[in-house]
Amino acid sequence: MHAAPEILLDPGAAGLEKIANLDSLKVEWHQFLDHLARKTHNFMATHLQSCELVSCSPAGVLEIACCRKFSYEELLQERATLQQEMSEFYALPLQLHILYDAEKDACTKEKTVFTLFQELSQTNEVVRFLITEFGGELVY
């Protein structure tokens, strides 16, 4: 009798591991935020609402950009917990990198009434005419 030949499997090819894909992560992003809120990580979910998934390498390095400095700082302190929650939810061994997007932060700041009036006075001809002819100013 012949002995059955031994089959050696390449550990990397044994079963193609699930590869992290940015598009698939984005599809379930809001479900993940809901999941976090239900698990009493509501503060984390709130901070993540001002964040965006930027990139994900096939090796599972996920970059998240925060457009609020406070959220960035808070999430940075909780990075290990967040990374664990994301890995469990997505069933992927994700490595999390959190970035602060200062440029986007400047663009998304809430404008005051004074700032809005100034912009309007520079762009709207009717408002400009009223200001120059009647000396209008903002009273709030």
C-alpha cells in the first residue's frame, strides 16, 4: 500500500484572508456609529460623526481624518478602544491612524452673524447699495 502523499499548505494561501476595503468600510460606517452608541461608547460615536474614513491599505491600516481638533484629541486618547471596536465590528484586524485635518476644520467652522453679514455685504449688490447709500450696519 502506498502512503498518502503529504500535502503542505502555504499558510498565506490557506484561505485568502478578508482584505480591508475602504468602500466596504464606508458602506457600514453609520451602522458602526450606531453600534458604538448602543455599547455605551456614545461619546466616541459623537466624535466620529465629524470624522471621515480617508484610506485603508490592504493590510488593514485605516486612516480616519477628524475635522474638529477637540474630537481628534479625544479619539486619540481612546484609539486602542476604538481600534478594538472597529476590528470586532468589521471582523478585520484593523490598525487605526487618526489624523487632524486643519484645512477642513477651518472650512467647516460655524460662521457668526457678523461674519455672514460681512460676506453678504461683499457679495450682494443690493446689500452693498443699502450700506453705501444709507450707511447700514448690523445691529444684533
